[in-house]
Amino acid sequence: MKKIYSLFLFSLLSIFLVEAQTTIYAYRTWQESNPTSVKKGPVKFSSADPSQVELIADQSRLGSVYAGTYYNYKWYAQVTQAGTQSALEGLYTIDLNDGTRTLVSTKGDHLVEMTYDYATSTMYGVSNNAEDLMILDMHTGETTQVGTFLEGETAVYILALACDVEGTMYGISTSDNLYIIDKATAACTLVGSTGVDAAFTQSMDFDRNSGVLYWLNNGDYTLYTVDVTTGKATAIGAVGELGDESLNSIFIPYIHVAAGAPDRVTERSVEPQGTSVRLAWKNPAIDAQGNPFCPTDCTAIVWYLSMHRATGVSTVTTCRYM
């Protein structure tokens, strides 16, 4: 009986560990042990083991990404001109599967960090000098200054930036502190010390499904979680097999819908058939949070055109999983 009980606890622990893992995306820009021939480009890794970093595409000959974030199935990233760290080439979207870049705009000022705020539908960034909170227009690439980071009258230099799902903005400064940042003024309110030396470029993001704040500190090439009530950082592990990889633009994919809602359909096609049109697609196998989604849960399809429910359209009463 004791053995069965122990096995049961082990099984529960195993399930918990699997569920606790999340995939983090980032952009590799440097490796201390291999600075001249490091393979730069988009990468991904498990939050449970940052030592195993998977390169999505080798973009060593292209410009690098130091600021970027995720919104609505797209990775928005500012790309620098090849061989530079701050000369802006443009705003791109990056394909999460193969790293393909699509140019959005060549406008705007260079940023060192970005985050998306679901509470206000706004993309924010940190200016190149780490002094100012900026707004980035995702459609035009243009940047607008909100204000200068200040704690009272004292200047604060923000390196990492992230908004939680409720819209609270947090930043980590060169003084190694976590702050809450007023999105309207850039005023900074101290939460507490991270207890870690925040040096060089930084990036952080929330897993908005769990509420965990992940911080990648390129000062010591380590992935941390940060307690938003105290500011204290807790190390998960060093990044890369040798523990010396510099990553920027980290994010955890998130879709802002109700828990359990299905993910988007794929393999969409439209086929005209005389006076009618045949629509085809593949139903999702996961929900928007990445959990398994049972196709039999889908019992009807309702059509919307321009956000209004369509009338006079033949609806499907059952869904077929392709």
C-alpha cells in the first residue's frame, strides 16, 4: 500500500512538472565562449531547462533583434542593421516556425525592449538610452514618447519591461530593482531588489496563463522568475549548453481569450462553386492555452462578418475534425 501511495504521489508530481513547463521564445545575439561564429537567430527553449536552446533559423548574416514581443500569433521585432546594435533597419514580424521575416515598416526609433499590454491594446517599449517609456505603433512602426522613467525626481534606467494580463507594467532597472511603472507618465514605484546584478541587455515577459514573470539576465546568462510582490529573483538555470548565451526579445505566446476557448483553425481554403462558396479548414487540436482540445466539443459554427452575426448563411450543425 505504501509503495502504491508513493507511486501515486510520483505520478502527480510528474504531471505537475509537465504542466508547469512552458515554451519561451527569444533571439540569440551573443555567446561569450564563441563570439565570432555564434549562430544568431530566433530560438526556443523550455522554462524548465534553459540549457537546451533550439535554434529555429540561422540568421547570423542578418541584422539582430534586441527588442521584440508577441501579439496575436505574431512575433513583432525591431531588427538592427547587420553588424550594429542600435542602427534600426525596421520593424518586422518573425515566423515562429521557420524564422521568416516580413517587413512592417522602416520608421520609428530604436528600442531595447518591448511588451504588449492587453488591458489597453498597446505595444510599449524602452528607448535606446533606457530613459524613456515609448509606444510603438504595430502597423506603422512609429514610436511615441510617453515619459521619462523617474522615481520621484530621481532618474531610473529601465532594461527589462513586461505587462501582466491585467495591465500592470513592471520594469527592472540598472540598479537591480523591480519597479511598477505608470503607463501614462512612466513614473516608477519601487517594489524591491531582485538581488541580482542586472547588466547589459535584458528581457522579460509574463506567462499570462500562469502569471509567472520570467526574466532573462544577460549579465550572468541566467533565466529567473521574479516575485512581483517583493522583486526577488529566483534562478532557474543558465542559458545554453555552456551557460553563456545572450538572448533578447523573450516572450511566451499568449492568446487573450477565455480559458478553454479553441485555438485558431488552420489550413483554410476558399473554393467558388457557382453561386456558392465552399470553405474548408482544419479544426484545432489544442485550446488557446495550449491544452488538448477535443474536436467533439465543437457542436456548431456561427458566422460573423465585420463583428456582426451573419444572416442568410447556411450553418454547419456538426464540426468535422480534418
